[in-house]
Amino acid sequence: MDEYEKILSKQRLNKYIREQDNGNLILAINRYKWNIEISRAFYPALNIIEVSLRNRTHKAISSYLNDEKWLENFSVHEQKFKLPFSREKVVKAMQELTLKKKPIEEPRLIAELNFGFWTSFYDNRYEQMWRSKNGLALVFPNMFRRNRTRSKLSKTLNRIRDLRNRIFHYEPIFHWHDLDKHYDRITECASWISPKAKTLILNCDNFKEVMAKKPSV
């Protein structure tokens, strides 16, 4: 078992050890493997929600700014965003594309910017932007109008982002007792964007099947 500690680190394995294990590291390894299975099962849903959200959000902001290449022209619109985080992220994305010797084009910038960048546009500092031109309806046309508020969406998207970051940073989620609710939150949010987004998730994932096989860990 020392070899597992060498390749995974003792600090990481400690997150999977329980007092009742009585020093049996095999149980911790089993939990580690189960955590990988759960994380993998979330991937299709996280993939679809991230890609669809960034594309729809970009389109809505394009309408607000009347500029389909607002990322390429970010410096022109920078004062409207009032957030250094956004500028730094866009500059970094441009630098990454340059290092990869790829042209700085809007579709590439959209893909280069991470989920946190896109969810940040639902923070309260952008309330006025979303009120203009009924912007939220452009992103979430299938959400009930009375529920379609920036604050509700921000709360939902931040929860999805937190889960996404834990999974992609290989942190434990196996001990969470509400994983089904997290999954349902993602699929519901996808359905607000487009029913086909939710259908695509359901057609290519196996989350329910994986959870049905949950071992006693």
C-alpha cells in the first residue's frame, strides 16, 4: 500500500480514509476508484451545460453590445464590464492562442475561456445588462418567465461550477448524499437553454446506472 501513497500522495488518500477502516487502506482505494466512477458519470452533463451556456451567453452579450466579435474587441467594451477578472481572462486566452500559434478568432476565444468566466456574467454587477433587451430570455428561453431571474440563475450556475471544479480538480465527491440533486440541477438548467441540450445529456450519459451500483463505502 506504500506504493499507492507514493503515486497518489498520503495527503490525498487521507481524504478517503474513515475511522472505522482500522488502517485498511484497501477501503480508501476502493472509495478513490468509486469517486472516479462518479466523476466520470457527470462528464456528459458538465460537457453539454458548459458548451451550451458559453455559446448562448456569448450570443446574448453580442446582442447587448451589438458586436458579434466582442471578445476580439474586448478593449473597446471593457468599461461596460467593470471587472478586472474579465479583462485578465480574455488577455490570457489571447496569449494562450498565440502560444499555440492559432489565430485569435471569436470561436476560439469562446472555447478557450473557462466556465467560471461565463458564469461570472450572472453576478449582480451585470443585473442591468441582463435587463436590457430581455437578455436572459436569449440564453434560457425555456425557463418559466417568473422564475427567470439573474439571481436564481447565478445561484444555480455557481453550484454547478463548484461541482464541476471539484470533479476536474479530482477532489472527492463520493461522500455527498445529494449527488442526484446535483445531476438533476444540471439537466434542468440544460433544459432551460434547450430541450435538445437535456436530451443530448440523457442520450450519452450513464449517471443513473452508475449510482445504482453504488458500493458500500
